[in-house]
Amino acid sequence: MRIAGPLSRGVALVGAGMSPFGVFRQKTNRDLFAEAYLDMGRSIDRGFDPAEIETLYVGNFSSDRFEGQGHLAPILADAVGLVPLPATRVEDACASGGAAIRQAVMAIASGMHDVVLVGGVEQMTRLTTLQVTDVLSTAGDMLYEMGSGFTFPGIFAAMATAYMHRYGMKPEHLFQVALKSHANGALNPKAQFNLSLRDWMAARAAAARQKDLPAPTWNDELDFLRDETANPTIAWPLRLFDCAPITDGAACLLLVTAGRAREFTDDPIYIIGSGQASDHALAGHADLAGLRAARLAAQSAYQMAGVAASDIRLAEVHDCFTIAEIIATEDLGFFPPGSGYRMVEDGVTNRDGPRPVNTSGGLKAKGHPVGASGIAQVVEIWEQMRGEAGERQVRGDLPLALTHNVGGTGGTCVVHIYERR
Amino acid sequence: MQNLPFTYASFATFLAQKKLMGARCQACGTLSLPPRAICPNCHADRMEWVEMPERGTLAAFTSIYVGQSALLAEGYDRSNPYCAGIVELENGLRVSARILGVDPRNPAGIRIGSPMILEILDRKVEGDSLPILAFRVL
């Protein structure tokens, strides 16, 4: 696979915003997208004239099945007043958002466009959990992979068993990822789970008392996570709190050619590296305890940016499941293979640790509206790098950050690298 | 058999005959599973069907408590989970398959590396027979 050199024209991020993430059955994809668009507009320091936008790329996995609406891009363009601009939907399952960003980066770097709107959206909660399970399954290989009964959590659970077998991790190590995600999500007002596990436990107990049922008691968070009633197995070893939730939400970014960034803000964030790779269905992966597509995407992005994994101060990675976050930190070169779970246990990836990962709460606590997830990762990077992340702000300068977005069973991975100058 | 196209329909036809078939490139000898019309190694399009070994080992697995709707229709649910996994065949190729001969309720007792043997299941869907690729722990 040939690796591209530096971008021929610089690309800057000058605005980023998102709708609240959660369960919003009354809101359509277009409603959610408009909310994110307006939030993005408010984030642009000098404001912007919508007439300056030249094209729209939007990540969306399956509006066709979730909402019964195909051909979504022109509908979203219409919802925010951008018809007749070119509008294109990008679909790479859960990596649709990251792939949409890459299209925008290429459009600007090529010189074709100066100002590009990038979005991501997914309305999911109108379907039942069973129906959502079936729709998400279609992100795997429906003929040679999912036909054996695999579900989406099942695929990552199988990777977890391969990882445990090779490196000696225990299922309970995964709890540490969930604890960290929820601690961060508790500080993110846009998160679906804007509450800590302690708050969650208190809410469960209160709900039981209200129904005159015996209130459950747990000694601590780990005791709660061990409780099969509170935290049931979905696909062993993954339990409910190992899985990202079903979420409605949208996010938007404004990308411009670097030469025009100062028209919008004195503090732009530059996108200096972009990498993407594909892979076979899980059975064909060279390594069942890692994602080669992620390693190749990271290698491409690092090389384009001229930086190393050790330079990255902050990352939002694709934690659709707790095991996925551990594997991501290894595939990205942050930690040697087989050591990622110990790093979580030791607090290395905590918000106040040396290598913060998923300060937004991640897909796990912030929520996972599939097509929007890769865009919302960048919203967190934007806020953190500019020192605007409020209570969850990471201390110190953040000159380099990274996003990692995985689609399907590892069939797609997209990595981007961000610089604040 | 040699004349069947390298399609999923052909693969399923073989499966219904209780055969797990892959493709071999006549130019470079690379084996391919799933079968492909174009060699993933040398990109030649001269492939031939070859039968895959019936034996292998368990490479990864999971017990699924919240299953696909098709599996719920077979009677699996939270109290009756099923096992799916990845089997590494004796020739080094891997496949996704239903895993039999294990206790899905005790996943901690299922061992990666366990020897496995091919067992193709027949699922009846609206009167039609649908073959399902499965392996049983020996």
C-alpha cells in the first residue's frame, strides 16, 4: 500500500459542534443535523456566512433502514439551506464520519474547494433493540461472517477471547475502561450518559424503591459491574456496560483551506495527517487480537503528518466496545501489543493521566449514533485543543491530537491527526 | 464441480452437499476462503475449487446472549445462548462458524486451541433447507 506524502494544500478546522446525544425518537435525521449545524456555527469565533460553504459531505450508516430514508445528503443540505450545493453521503459503517472528513480533506487539499461542511448523523432509536442488532450486523460480511450467528458485539467479543488467550487479560479488566468512560461522560453535558456509574447505581436503587421493589445494594462500582442482573452478558465476555449504547445524534465541522483559516478564527486547528485502510471479514484478519486496518491507517497518518505515536498528547478512539479501546491504543502505537489493558488499569489513559484517551466519554458514555461518531470525536479534539472543554479540560498544552474511527468488523479504519500552532 | 462459478451460490450449493469448498489460484497456488473469482495474492482470474480440510482448531469464540433475529427464531435467547467462533483449518485458513459441542452457558470453560471437526447444519426456513457452517469440538 503506497503511503501519501504531506497534503499539497493545508486544511484547517475552524468550527465544530454537535447536537446532544441521547434518545430522541421525535427527531429525524434532518432535525438532528440542523441542531449540530447551528451548534457548529456558534463555535466559529468570527462567525461565518453560510453562502461561503461550497459543498457538503455527510457520514451516515443506514438512514435507509433506521428511518426508511435513503439518499440522505440532499435532504440534509435542504434542511440547513444549502441546496443547490453538491451534497454527498459517505458510508463506511461506523467509520462513515471519519471517511467523510477524509473526503473533505481531499477536496480542500486538491484545490477544488475552499470551504467544506462535514457532518455525521444517525437516528437509531425508533427501531427495537432486536431490529437495531440486525441493522448493525449488516456492517459485517453478511454471507461469510454474520451467517454463523455473529452479532456485532459477538465479533468484538471473539476478538476479546483471542486477546485474553494471548495476553492473559481477564474479563474484569474491561470494567476499568467502562469506569473511565463513565467518569469522563459525567463531565460532558452533551453525553447520552452524563452521569457516573455511582449516579447510575443510585438511580437504579431509586427506581426500585419507587416501584416498591427491594432496592439493590452494591458495595462499589465493581460490585455493580459484576452483578449479572445490573450488567447482563450480551456476548461473552462483553456485558451491557462493555457496549456503546444505541443513540440518536449529529455533529458538524467546518473545514477550510489553511490560507483562509484566519478569516474565521485566530485559533484554528490544522488537520495534518489522514490515513485509511480496509481489511477482510474478521476470520481473514492477519491478527485476531488487533486490527491491521487501524495499524495501516495510523502509519499512513503519522507519515503524512511527520509525527510519531509518542508525540500524540490526546486521542479519541473508536470504543464501540471496551475491548476495542484497548486494542485501539495498541494499534495506534501508544502501547506495545498486549499491554493496553494494564495501561487502563494503571490510569495512564485517564483524563489526568499522561496519555488521555476518550475524554469525551467515548462512544461508550457519550453515545454512538453510528454515522455521527467519527465527527463527534473531532468536536472533542476541537474543544480540548482550544482549552474549551470545561470541567473535563485536560491540563497543559495539547499541540498534537488524533482520532481513530473503525467501521464494521474492522473492515474500515480512518485516522486523522490534528495540530494547534 | 470444476465448472461452477466462484459465487456465493456455488459455495452454498457445496455446503448443502456437506462440503466446505474454497478456491485455489492456478497461477500461484494461493488458497482463498471465502472463494474468490480473482486471486487476492497475484490477481490472476484462473481459480479452481478445492475442498477444505474438515479439521481445525478454535481460534476465537463468543457465547451470544442477545442474538440475531434469525437465531431467536431457532429458539435461542438470553436463557439459551449459542456459541459462534472462528476456526483455523489445518491449512491455515480461517472461517466464521457456529460452534457445537460446548456449553454456551459456561463460556469460561471453552478453550481456544480446542480441536474441531466440520459439521454442516440444516436449518429449515419456510420449508427450504438452508445449510449452516458449523464445527464441533472433538
